[in-house]
Amino acid sequence: MSKMTLYGIWLSGPTYKAGLALSLMGQPFAYKHVDLRAGAHKQPEYLAINRFGQVPALVDGELKLCQSGSILLYLADKFGKMGGKTAEETARVREWLFWEFDRLASNIYRPRAIKRGFMKADDNVHQMYVNQAGDALKVLDGALAKSDFLVGSEATIADVAVYGDVAYAEEAAIDLSPYPNVKAWMGRIEKLPGFKKYEDVLPKQDAA
Ligand SMILES: N[C@@H](CCC(=O)N[C@@H](CS)C(=O)NCC(=O)O)C(=O)O
């Protein structure tokens, strides 16, 4: 079976989610750096891989996949790992995936982009995102008070997706100390076999 190829950029949270899932599932992958600053994601060659002109994309043989949540679902299905053990767990995993992109991802990624200088905005715009992230983190902290992982008794792609948001909280200047259950859960994720931080899972250039 030939390796899948992940397209992305090492600073991208959604690319990290795909790379982290591959790593936790024990799947080596080839990597193609997409230079967003040079506009490579809007060139016809890349648009043929991801029609939305965004990273990540994952190429598996003839299949060209995009949207990190959809990629995570594909990987869970393909490898029979981290997708939930019952029909109910699978449905709960999907619920978390839709929730996290709606309520959590942008509210961490955007203030991070502001703090890192990728996006220009006033302090009050940053604060609006931080407040909205706080609302979502409160919900997350409540859920994690009741169980070690988001769905069932083991880590699933729901944990991967949500971890791929909260991992950037510090860079976004979001204080996680009011959410002790989230912090404890992050510690559990970081102990999983195959876990890597984003700088370690995503190469900075193409990799075979
Ligand atoms: N919902 C998408 C979001 C992907 C996304 O926002 N990617 C950013 C980089 S982190 C991107 O490609 N931005 C360039 C653009 O949208 O033009 C996913 O989860 O894959």
C-alpha cells in the first residue's frame, strides 16, 4: 500500500489535525508543503487537488480529500481506528466534529492569527474571539469533567480535532487555567502513543 500524501503548511491548525490523526493511527505519510504566502493554494495545480483552495488536502491513490473533519472521518473509517466503537459513539464523534468547527476552531485560530500577525485586527476584535472561545471552552470543560475522553473510554478523532484547536490557545493569548479538565485531558492526549506537537508532526518542507 503506497503512502498517502498530506498537503499543508506547518503553521496550519487544520493540517495539524490531519497529521496528528495519521501519527496516532501509526500511518507514515508523505508531505507536500503548500506555500500560502506565495499563493500556491490558489494556483490551478493545487485547486485540482482541493477545489476550495485551502490546506489541508490528503491524497490517497486516486482520491483527493479536503476539509480536516472529513479527512479525520475518512481515516477513522479506512483504518478502523478512533472512530467510535458503536453506532452511537460514531454519531457522538461527528457531533463533536461539527461543534468544534462551529464553536471552537475559529475562536482560537483567529485570535492566534491576530497575535501572530497573520491577520490585522483591533484588540476589541481579538477580545471578542477570546470571549467566544471562553464560552466553548466552558462547555468542553464540563464535558471533560465526566470522562477521560470526549466519546467512550478511548481517544477518538473527536479528541484529535478538538486538541488541534486548544493546542493553539497559548499562541492566541487564551488562558486555559480556568479550564482544569481541559488541561488534564490535554495531558492525556499528549501521552498517547504516536502523539506529536505540531512542529514535530508537520515538516516545514516537502518530505517523502
Ligand atoms: N474547514 C477547513 C479550514 C481550512 C483552513 O482554514 N485552512 C487555512 C489554513 S489554516 C487556509 O487554507 N487558508 C487559506 C485560504 O482560506 O485562502 C478545514 O478544516 O480543513
